[in-house]
Amino acid sequence: MARWTETPVTVACASTGFSAEEKRGLYRAIYERRDVRAQFRPDPIPRPVLARLLAAAHHAPSVGFMQPWDFILIDDPALREAVHQVFVRENELAATNYQGEREALYRSLKLEGILESSLNLCVTCDRRRGGPHVLGRNTVLDTDLFSVCLAVQNLWLTARAEGIGVGWVSILDSEELADILALPEGVIPVAYLCLGYVNEFLPLPELQRRGWRGRLPLQKLLHQNRWGTAVPDVEQFESD
Amino acid sequence: MARWTETPVTVACASTGFSAEEKRGLYRAIYERRDVRAQFRPDPIPRPVLARLLAAAHHAPSVGFMQPWDFILIDDPALREAVHQVFVRENELAATNYQGEREALYRSLKLEGILESSLNLCVTCDRRRGGPHVLGRNTVLDTDLFSVCLAVQNLWLTARAEGIGVGWVSILDSEELADILALPEGVIPVAYLCLGYVNEFLPLPELQRRGWRGRLPLQKLLHQNRWGTAVPDVEQFESD
């Protein structure tokens, strides 16, 4: 968990250095972050805290400094109910992909906290922002979506440090969601997030804890120069 | 910059609380991270440090705990030269999108550090990992790519805390890159990154500093419940 502490390294340039405790804060946020579906408490997120999370998201890198994101704060119960209905239907469809024990396990998993979290937040991508020729987006058009994801991760990590759980609900139909939130043409929902203070952060990811899928060994995901060529000193890399 | 310190908040659950300095480390990484193209120094990244960065990336959230990422560590000069040639050609094409002063400014920007950074790292997405029915990836197929981006941001932030600069080179042709790196069918490159210790982290993003594009006001990117509906207390949200 805290393997980053095992081999302390002096940062070469003192003026940019992080203290051990500052580093620990970043690594803790990364290792203790969870995709939260349950454990939400109803108390609201104070505006100054939410403002910090959104400012952190807004300071993510983006292709050509495009900043293609918008943030829709959703507290209207009727809207949330509408989104929840989309989830319920899509999730029922998804459950039919599995059979037997796997289906039973799937159906027993809680996969969203749309109604009980204190805030829903949709992070969108305006695919036309910055005009037709965004610097660096000439070759791979989806880099705008990638930028939005980087912003989501900034928000997710700062939320963890503030004691706030975040769950990404991916089992939604994007077009229906766009209709519900009245998104204009060219703007698409990338992440639908549930936010709120939590009773606890689980020690392990829920899907790992429940035996749905395990963590892959990092060493098997490393390659030297070309796919399939082993990293010579691969034993130096560990997952945990 | 450090606006998160303005309104300290007691985290409700003491056992999950972050100290002020731990929080500062996370927010510093977010605000002081840069997309580095120049400023690279040649000294190599020690393996234990690189191992921390990759383990942090590996602990990103992923749809259905899919962990679709692989990491290709690229130090072969011939391979880098081949990738650089792809960049040069694509960048020349991109430059033709602009005219006059804008074109001159574009051509004066340094947009990659492929040859001079101490390590290149390609983060890929295996779109078939976890089989045909990945939990949560039923509706939006690109959620696997999104997961890879979350991993990239973990790496980017931890690199900053370790004094290491990271630059994402987006001006590359994905198919050519896949050929150079011998990626198998179903695996695509998502991020091509240049990593290395740096002389300094610039106080502002390069594109902002050089007048290519400014930071958008966060307040204009916020909506309440539906697109275009103002957040009532929007003055509580600031970008910086």
C-alpha cells in the first residue's frame, strides 16, 4: 500500500521538492481512493470544498489547452430519478450477459449511488471548443475525451483527500443522459459521478473484495521497447 | 494556486482524514504539474522511482476492474527516432492548419521531448481484456480508454511529486505507432509520454505563457441540473 515509502529518493531540484508527508498525501489519495457505490452519508458537501474539487479538475492537462469540460451539478430529485431509471434498465440488460452464479453475483453488486449520494455531477466534453483546429488534436480526435478523463481523476483524488467518496456510473445510455441534461449538440457526457461524504472507504476495491475480478500483476503488463519483450529487471516492479 | 488552504475543513471521519500537509502534497501535484516538452535533463530515472510511478498508474480506477493498460518502456534510440519521424511529419501537416502569425507561433512551440527525455513510455489499451462482457462497459465501449487516461493522470501527478516531468505527445499517428511498437491486434496506444527529471517546472502552462490560449473561467463551465442553467451561488467557484 505505502510502497512508495520503501525507497526514499532525494528530489534533484530542491526548489521543486515535495516533503515526505506531501508525497504521502498524493500516494495515499491514489491508493485509498475507491469507486464508491454504497457508504454514502446524506450531509451536503460545503461549497468551498466542492469549489476546491472543481478547481482541481479544471487544472487538469488538456490537449491544446482546450479545457473541453463542463460540470453539471445535479441536485434535483426528479432529474436524478430519471437518470436512475436509465441505469435500472441498462443494468437489467447488462445482467443478461451473465449466467448462473456469475449472474447472481452481478445482480448482488451495488453499482451506483445516484439517489442516495448528496450530489450528482456530470462532466461533459464540448467537442467543438477551441474551434476546428485544436493544437495537438489533429491526429487523434478523441484526445478531447481523454482530457476530460484526466480532469475526472484530479477530482476523484482530491475528493478522497477531503473525505468525499466518488462513484462513476458507467451503465447509462449517453444519448438519454444528454436529453435529460439538455446538452446541446456537440457536447457529450463523459462521466456521471455520485459524490458525498462516506462512512468509510473500503480497504479494497469492491469488485476485488467480492471476487468479481482480481488485480493483475503489474509485472505482466510491462514491456521493453516492443510489445512482448520482457523488461530485463522486471522483478523491480511490484503492484502493491 | 493554493486556494485549497483558504477554507480548511475538518474531515468527518477521523480514521480517513488527511493531514494539512498531505492534502497540500496532492493539491501541489495538481497545480504544479506541467506538460513538459523542454527542460529535460539526461539523468535516468532510478528503477524504484519508476516502479512507484507505474504502481500508482496501475492503481487507477478501471471499468469493471478491467485494468486494460500495458506499459511499454522505450529506451531504444532507433525506436525513438522512428517515433520522432512520425511526429515531425504529423506536426508539419498540423502546422498547415494555421496562417500568418498564428502559424509562426505554432511553429515556434516545442511540442515533444521524444529524443531528449530520459525515457519514453507508451500506455496502451487492450480492448479485449476481461472478455466480451466487462462489467460497466456494456453501454459505453470507450470506458476502457477512459480508464487508461485515469492511470495516466496518476502517473503524471506522482511524477511531479518525484520531480519528474511528463509530456504527452498527441501528434502521432496511432497505427504507425502501433506498428513501431509491434502492438497486437486489439491493443491500441492511448498515451505516448516523455519522462525525465527537469531543470524546472514552469510556473504556467506553456501554451498559456506563450499566448496560444488562456485559461477559461471556471464559473462559465458550471451548470445547475441542466445545461445553461446558472449555478445560483456561482461566485463561490473560482478557477485559481
